[in-house]
Amino acid sequence: MKGTIVNFRGGRHTQYSNQMVISVEGVSDKEKAASLVGKSISWKNTKGNAITGKVSSVHGNSGAVRAIFEKGMPGQSLGCEVSLE
């Protein structure tokens, strides 16, 4: 499956650089997104190196999910494509 990185997970005064909000293609409700929890996710940069993580939970009611990556994600990753296995 493919998805798009929408934003960092954060609050009013904080930003978690290793946690991202992901919008997945073909998933438009909370129930479908709940079935993705626990799947692995990876993002490849322009050099071909990959940063991997796991889908941790559902984010909101529109089918977005939260993913926790192994290390901080760069700002260039916003809007980029990720793959879910």
C-alpha cells in the first residue's frame, strides 16, 4: 500500500520529529484505518536510504494513521510517498 506523509504529530507547543501523520490511499474511515495498526512503514530519501517505522494508531475520523519512526524525520519528507507492508 502507498500513503503520503501529511504532517508531524504535535501539539500547541511541541512537535514530535519521529512521529508522523500518514494519509493512506483508499482508506477513508476509522474502521479501515484501524486494520493498518501494527504494519511496518518505510520512507526512502533521494539517496535511497530508508527510514522505517510502525503504524501506531488511528488519527482522527477520516482514515489517517499515526506512525512512529526509528529516528527523526526531516522536513523534506512532508508530502512524500511512503510504503506500507
